[in-house]
Amino acid sequence: MRRRITIVQPAMPSYRRALFDRMASKLGSTLVVYASNQRELGVLSAGDGSSWQRDLGRMRPLLLGLEWQEGACWVPVGRGDVLVICGAPRTLSTIVLLFKGILSGAHTIWWGHYWSATSRSWRAAIRYALMRVPDAIVFYTEQEVDDYYAGVGNRRKKRAFGLNNGIETDEIVRLRTVYSLEHRPRDLLFIGRITPKAEIDILLEALSVPSCEGVTLDVIGSGHDAARLRKRCVDLGIADRVAWHGGTVDEKQIAAIANQCKAFVYPGSVGLSLIHGLSYGLPAIVHDNRWAHMPEIAALKPGRNGVTFQRGEAGSLAVTIAALLANQTRLTEMSRSATDTTAVTFNASDMAERFCSAIEQVVAGSETKVGRYRR
């Protein structure tokens, strides 16, 4: 009987399709991915049509911030199958599905964060306890694997794998231009959803500081906070230096803007946006509290492909921006390191290879008590 490889996700954002397309090319029709259609993703919402995709019902809110994914518990799973669930304890249907998989004799994998900007100690404790249940854990980055083994993983070791979460970079590589500062008339690029998590207010305040006089900013993204932030630009007297492009997933449109900029900046809790900026060869400017970022902060190598400022401090951000933009040699060196970072890993191709390898090792039941996939 053919083994099914089933992955259950809360949603299917557009940036995740490349990973599953690549996995399907290796695993064939055995791969099936179930997800709900969450319209709040906006431009990041992905269409259907892929042979590997199956639709689930809506994500229904329950009490105390809990939720239930309609149809998730009815996902077929049998002996010898591989079941990968999203590691979010608040989704009760996923936890029920996990135990269903175990009782059915399936190989079970927990796919989630070790710690992120949205983590809280009590919620993390619940998550760590549930991580002991499945056969293995897949984290977003190798750095999280190291953190796991140094922390809760020491008490009861599970096989853990790091994917180095990334995006499809093939088109970006084709579209990006040579990093030549004389041909880049714009300064900073922000790309991401415009939400409180992004803390764009701090960036706008920094641009109003005299040391950043004349520094320009291009914003690619949409969100409910956009109108208020536009008005904030007017109040700060920087509206003529900030260009708002709206949200888009059209890489050609993004490239046309990114190729004019000198650096990427994200004042709040950065995630995949960091990978997007680095892929265009843009040195990154992010805050210095690693634990207040999403797991993708593992791609940042301070002093090599980016720099940091004191979290929440507009003055510190202004000083950091001014110093980096004034050092053309450093910018050029960091740009090379940025493209090197996403050429090796933190891209959809390497991520798919790592995920498929993790699945193979879980099924094979590696003799080693602790297994990690390294390049």
C-alpha cells in the first residue's frame, strides 16, 4: 500500500506554494497538503489548482483564544503514513488530529516554532509539552534546533530538524540587478505586512531625525495601519521622502523597486521579509533583540549581511541608518554577503530538500537517538 504524506496547515499563503511544489516534484502524488482559505492574508492569499492541495473549512474561533479548523479531524491517515501538523496548540483540532495519527499507526511530525516574537512563557510551556508527543519535530531554522537541544530538548530528546525557512529565490536572482550604489537613487526598502508587529512608527520617527535628513524610504506592503502611517509622515514632515507602493506579490513589481534601494529595514519583529531583502542583496537593518524576532532572524549575521539598532529606539535607528548609508564600501561588502546567504540556504529549494530528508529519516527510524539534517 502506498504511503501518504499529509501536511495540515492553517492557511496557504502564496509564499509557501513554492516549497510544496518542490516537495511534490520529489515525493509525487503521495504528498497532500490540507489548508483553510483565510482571506485576512490579503494579497498573500494563494489560489488553488495544485494537485497536492486540498481545502479545509474555515478556522472557527472558540473561547480563550482557541480555535477549531473545520474538517481537520476528518483528514484521512493510516498506518505507515506520515502526518505533519502545524505546531500551534491553540488549534485544538490539530491536536486531536495528532492523536488520531498516533492511534492510527502513522509517523507523526510537529512543524512549528521553538520561540518567536509572539511567544509567551506559559504558552511555550504547553507547546514544549506537546512536542514530546510526535515522533519528530521540524523547526523553521537550524538555530532553533540548537536552542531546543540546549533547552527543553535536554530533558527528553526528540529527533529535530531545521528547515531554514525561505522563499522562492530563482525569480529574484533573475530579476535583481548588480549592486552598484551610483545606480541606486533610493535608500531604504521596507517590505512586509503593515501591522503593529512591524513598528513602522519607529522608522518614520528615525527619518525625521536630522542625521537622516534626505534619506528616502520605499514601503511595499498593505495593512489596516497604512492610512494612519501616511498621516504620520505628513505630521513629521517626511511625506515627500516616503513612497507607499501598496501590497503585491508580483516579483517584477517588487524588483523594480528593490533594485533602486541600498538597504532593507524592518524596525519591528522581522520574519520572512528579512529573507526577501537579503535575496535582493540589500544589507539589513533590524533591532538587536533576537528573541523579539521571528525565527528567520537566524539568517542575519550582524556585521556581515546587516546591522542592528537598539530595539524600540528611534534615535538608535537613525544613527544606524546614517552610519551604514555613509559607508559605501561596507554596503557593497554586505550586499555580497546578503546574496551569499540566500544562495546557499533560506530558499525554497534547500528548504524542500531538508523537509524531504527529515520525512525520510523519520520513516526510516534512524538508529541514532538524535538526528539533525545538516548541509
